Amino acid sequence: MSRRSGGRQARLAVRLAPLTEEAKPVHPGETGGTFMPLSESAMSAVADNAYRILSEIGFSRSTPHCTETMVSAGAIMGDDGRLRISRSLVDHTLSICQRNLTLHGVEPKHDLELSGQRVHFSTAGAAVHVSDPENNTYRNSATEDLYDMARIADTCEHIHMFQRMCVLRDIDDPKTMDLNTLYCSIIGNSKHIGTSFTEADHVTAGLKMLHHFAGSEEAWRARPFVSMSNCFVVPPMTFAEESLECLRVGVEGGMPILLLSAGQAGATSPALLAGAVSQAWAECLGGLVYVNAIKPGAPAIIGTWPFVSDLRTGAMSGGSPEQGILSAACAQMGNYFDLPTGTACGMTDAKFPDFQAGAERAYTAVAAAMAGANVVYESAGMYGSLMGACPESLLMDNDVLGACMRMTKGIKVDEDSLSFDVINEVCMGGKGHYLGSDQTLSVMQSEYIYPNLGDRSSPNVWAEQGKPVLLEKAIAKKKELLANYFPTHISDEADLAIRAEFDIRLTREQIGR
């Protein structure tokens, strides 16, 4: 664009009134589903295969509670120790399970409606390092890092919920670590929170903490604003015994469960992608049967997170194109079954924010979103095949996710948007362009999305501005934000009550109190 036209665009922008929330170009829950890697017949074949895996192969290593509960519901425990689930039992579960699910925000304005093909983006991960591009290094992740990333994500419009991103490696005791993970996420972020637990008694303690945050157990159960990411299965088709107990306590305590199957294609799930999708869905449907055998209609998200192996080395490749298409296919199967779904896309194998990172994040995240995944987890901040989490990347990734959501929203076609009268006026009236038309001014910010950090200036303007570098801008913005932004959505009364009962490692000063 010429400098003249760039100036004209700037003048147009000045004349625009501030946007209302309704007038923004994208919103949480835009409808996907236009990308369909599976045909109708392929979806039916995958579903039939998942049913067959459950009925003929089944799960090993069921816990006593799982066995008793599932057998009472109609599952069969074989002499070989494998728990098999018939098609009729799965279909019965599908008739009683909760389909349209609300993930409540810590603040109600951030509630997410998981239904149909409504799309949302979330963080996630268990990185053991912080990817530090300013110093070109990886270091151990710590408690304050999680709190900082929660705060940054709280300001990012297109990151709709916050699931923990890193392990608190400065805390040795697993229970203390689980509880501080929960605390840091909630105190730093007002959106829906995702976390995980390593043992069942940690869940019990976490629920007590959540009752403090909510004000009471009754208030928590009315609006459960934290979901549990639960790896109840170790692919292929093996129950994770301690995770099953965490799941049970969570369901009984009113916590939504993300039923997470994370097979790695070519390693712990078939290398052929249709087989990987089939296994992931079989595993998650089995988990759904257990959840509903415990409590019919309990809130659960189908967490088909099939990962990919680089078959040259066996290493995970989160930024591969196969990651995008696998996750899109799993999301499409969620539409087939009409179940709330979450999948993992937006990871990168790059070590720091660079061309590789941006490309891998964009082409995987947009595939899952356009397929209609209700939640796209791991969509921001994750590097090094999930080994590193990068705080400043959240700010850059927010731009990427906004663009992905705009692509997901698609194009509205009606008599007004077809614009015949506007075309006629410009062509026949001698104007020759649309820059100053009433239509252009009226839709400039509602039809189009613009990056917060990305640079669209001309090379001359860019040079006049000192040749800004995107990563440097993100680092500066991160420092400014962390020095000044301390969320206050949790009352001092609740915070002090929690500190009186639990070993909270962040000081009051660190959270700006």
C-alpha cells in the first residue's frame, strides 16, 4: 500500500467510533465446521471402528471402583482382565450424557458455551522449562512463572480460558505443587481454569480450596469454574489407575472432566491416521461411560488429543501438519456424536518465537478451529514439543488466534453483503474506489480484524519508527504488563482464608496485595 493510501486509511480509522463488544469482528464461540477432512462414510467407519475396539479389545488395568461401577452399568469384565464395553452401553451413555456444556469463568462474563461447533481457544501444557527468548535459554519453570502467564493470558482477548502451562519445579511435594498450581491459575486469571491432579486426595483438597474461592460448596457446585484435565488412559487402551481415582473424586465433587486421550501416532497409537482417530475416540467414549456410570449427566469434555511422532526419530512433533489434520478429524467426530470436544493444536517444535513457530501454530490451530473443535487447547505459548512455555509468546499468539477465529467465522452472504448497490454507485457514479464509502466506514472494524502487535506498516514507515522487531515489542509489552497488572477478581477475604488453610508459596506482595 502506498504511503498516501496508508494515510487515508489512518484518517478513516480516526473517524470511527469505539467498537461495542457486539460489533467486534470475532467473539468466543464462533461457529466452525467448514473444514471436513472426513467424509460422511469415513465418519461412520471411524465410529464403527471405535465401537468395535471397545467391545472386542476393551481396557486393561481397571480399578475396583471402575470395574464395579462399569459392570453394574453393563460392561463385561473378561477372564483376561480386560473390561469391554458393548455398543448398546455406549449408546445408552450417549442418551444420558450432558451435551451442551457451560464452562463457567471465574467471572461470569467469561462463561464459554460448548455446544455444536462453537470454537474457543485455550492454553494448556505441563512444560518443565520456560522458553526465554530474551536470553536465548531454557530454564526451569517455577511458581511465579505460572502466575505471570495466567496474568498475561487474562489480558488476551482471543485466549478464552486458561489451563495450566507449566510445572512448578520449585516445589518438591506433589500435593503442594498441585494446590499451588490451582491457586496461581485462579488468582492470576478470571476466565475458566483448567488444571490437573496427580492423586485423589489432592483433588479432595483442591475442592476445599475451590469452595473458599467460590464462597461456599453450594456456590462452587452452581458455577464450577475449574475443569480437571484427566489422563485416565495410557494409550493404547490401558486405564491409568490413580487418574481414575482423581476422575471419580472430581465427578463426585462437581468438577467438569476433560477426558484426555493422548496417544502418539506411530508409538502409542496407530501410525495410520484413521486408526489413531479411532483409538482416541474409543478411549474417550470409554471414559465417558465411566463418568456417566458414576453420575449420569456429569459434565465432561471429550479430550481427543492425538499426538504425532516424527517417524525418523520417534520424537513427538506437535507442529506437524498431521497434528492439525488428526485434531480436525477428531473434532469432526465430535460433531458426528454431538459431544463437547477439546483437542490440542497450536504447539510448535521450534524452541523460540520464530518463523517455524508462527507457521506451525497457525496451520495446526486453524485446522482444528475450522473443523469445529469446541476448545482448541495448547493453542498459545508452547514450544519445544511442549517442553517449554514462553510468556511473551502469549501476546503474539493472541494475534494468531484472532486471525484463526476470523477464518473460522467465514463470510456472511446476504443481499446487503453482496453489495450490488454499492458497486453500482462506485462504478456508475464516477468514484472509482470504495475507501470513502459509507459501507467501508461502517464495516472497517466489524468485518476485518487487525493485529495488536503485528506490523502492517510500509517499509518506509517501519524504518521511520526505528525498525521495530515483533519479538522485542512482545518482550517490552510483557514487562509492562507484569509490572502493572494484578487481577483483583478474588477478594482479600477469600485469599486470606485460603492462605490460612493451605501452603501457598506466592506472597501477598507478589500478587499485588
